[in-house]
Amino acid sequence: MRALALACLGLLLALPAAAAEYAALPGGTFTSVLPADGKAAPAQVAPFRLRTELVTNAEFLAFVKAHPAWRRDKVARILADARYLTQWASADTLGDEVLPRQPVTRVSWFAAQAYCESERARLPSWYEWEFAAAADATRRDARADPAWRESILGWYSRPSTTALPQIGGAANIYGVRDINGLVWEWVDDFNALMVASDSRDQGDPDLLKFCGAGALSMQDKENYAVLMRIAMLSALKAADTTNNMGFRCAKSD
Amino acid sequence: MKRLLSFVAMLLLLGGSVQAAQPLPGDSVYQLPVQLTGQDGQSQMLSARRGRPQLVTMFYTSCKMVCPLIIDSLRLTRNALDPSIRSQIDLLAVSFDPARDDVATLRSYADKRKLDPRFWTLARAEPAQVRQLSGVLGLQYRQLPDGEFNHSSELILLDGEGRIAARTNVIGRLDPAFVKAITETVSRH
């Protein structure tokens, strides 16, 4: 009997910590800062589910232990740069400086994708992320409120040298936490955001490659906070990692 | 004679396994597990192209303006190479648009453009893998509501190990610096 109890306990311990929680978001027609056609068309967002919390150090550590190919001493350089997970004490321990419930950062887009796959999920698209981030505690779209904008811009002015807070901030109307104000977040189509609004119209072969920010027509020029996200994401390559870039996962409904 | 043949076969097998045993460099594009299906309907991993330098690009067949120029540029570049260099490289163009570019569409495009299947591969991959491939190649693309794509247009040279050795965004005419880079990379190979 005792042996059985012990075996059960062992089983319990072997199970992963509580499965990640996903909130259902309704989607719909959404006015993005990034017009769908590069001019004025609104984005269409299908109903989807979004992780209520950012992926934490503890969760990413468990993932790395289960998938050693993503250890910082094993990962291929083309999938994650040299800073990947360097805040951890070692390849498979967090150490004293890093808190289990802080969002994991210094992860590449490829690593974030692989993590989400392990949760049978994916990274959200930019439009899904922007849709979720437009809400506050009581409104689905708080973006026109100057106070909402101020509070987000306030985050940008916080020095990046201070330690990252832990997850568990106030939930927005969907139950999603920390989507504004804790870290930058990877999105699936991060390398699609600043593509010239119509590369087919350009006659000069030298211009065919790509016309960055200049070619993009921004829908809502007052929304600096969100525009800065786009600028940040567009500047990154898929293997890059930064001090403040984390992620959460999404699922199609 | 039969014995000699089996001996040769064994040597070939050994040769193959020796190459496969060498670890892939960490900065090789072939680290990414992408399954490609070519215009001939055959599927293989991107990494199966290891061993021969490749000129790689991304495009889609229903694109009217830039993409035909991308294919032209690949052809121009190949034709500008010395025959001894030319015979050592393959050409690969992967579609941004797997929903519409199925095998039959890729094949008819290759036929129409007279792309010799001995060294041209037009390929498709699953959508998530297309995004990953664009990530390792450093290409950007975005689908528009009308089904067209905005995308960056570049030709990329991979060395025999799948490392990015050179790239050019000169499309529609020859880039002599890129031709030179190919010649040097293949000569070192």
C-alpha cells in the first residue's frame, strides 16, 4: 500500500506543473496600426485562444530539460544567437539571480516557436497579439483613451537594467495578463510587418528588395506604443535574442 | 566482376556514411528541418541538398511583377558562370504561397519558363515551415487581403554545408559581385 502511495506520488511529481491557461478571444474586424493592404483595410482576426500568462523561466527550463536540443550549449547557432538563455546560471539551472516566475527572455523566435509546439500551440500572429493588447480591464478596445496610451508609454521609460517583474499582473477583459508593460513579445509573422506596402509597383530593380519604414503607411500615428513594438520586431532576425523579448503562445479555436 | 561491383557499392556506402557522420556546422541553414516537395512531386529534406552549393530564393508562381524577374535573375546568374563552376551548383526556388503553389502548379510553371529539372528545383513546404525557412534565409514576406504577397527579393548562395556565403538584392540584371562570390565559393569547395 505504501509502495503504491509512493508510486502515485512519484507519478504526480513527474507530471508537468499545472497546464498553461488559455483565454478565448472572439476576434473580429479590427483596426490595426498596420493596414492589411498597406493602405486602410482593417484586419480580420478569427476567434483564437491566447495564453493568459507569458512563458516563465521555470516553464522554459522544463522544456529545455525535455528537449535538450534547445539547451544553450546544444542549440544550433542559426536557430539562437550567442546570448540565448545566458541569464541562467547554467544550461539547465536558473541560479539565484533568475526567478522561476519571471518571464523567460533571451529566447529566439525559433526557440519560442518550438516551445509553443511543445504545448500544441503556436506563436500568435501580429494581429492576434495587437487585438489582445488593445483591451484594458473593462474595455475590448481602450486604444483611444489617452490614459491607456500614457500607461503603456510609461513602461517604455522604465530603465531596462532593472530586474524584470514576475508574471501575474492585472488581467485585461479577456483574462490575459502582462501583455502591455512587462516584456516585448515574439509574434509568428514578426518578419512580415515592415515589408513595403506594394513591392510589385516598384520599377527600379534596386528598390525591389524591400523599402522599410518609409514605405509603410501607418494607420494610427498617435499610437506610438504599438508602433514601437512593430519597429522593434522588424529590426530583429529570427535567431536574435534580447534582454526584454519574451513570448506567449496561441491556439486556433 | 560481380564481386568488384559489390566492392564498389560498399565503398560508395561507406563514402556516404562518412559524409553524413560529419556534424553540420551550427550556422548551416540545413539545421532547420524543412521538408520540400519539388515540381516533380518528390519530397526531401532541405538538408538533403548538402554537399553541393546552392543558389536559393523564394517566390510564388502567381506573382506577375517581381517574381518572373527573380527567376530570370537566377538564370542570368547561372549563365554568367564559367561552365566548370556552373556544373557544380543547383538552383532552388521555394514558394511563399503553398496554398496555391501545389506540385502541378509548380510543374507547369517550370515547363512554361523552360526551367531544366536537372538543376532547377521549384518547391513548396508547409506554411509554418515556409515562415521558418524565410527566417533562416533572412527574407520577409506578408500576405495581402487579395492573396498577393509583399516580399523581399534576394538571391542567396549557400555553400556545400548550407552556410549563407553571399547574397544579392540586385534583381532584373546581373550582379557581377555575386557572380564573383559564387565562383570563389565553388572553387574553394
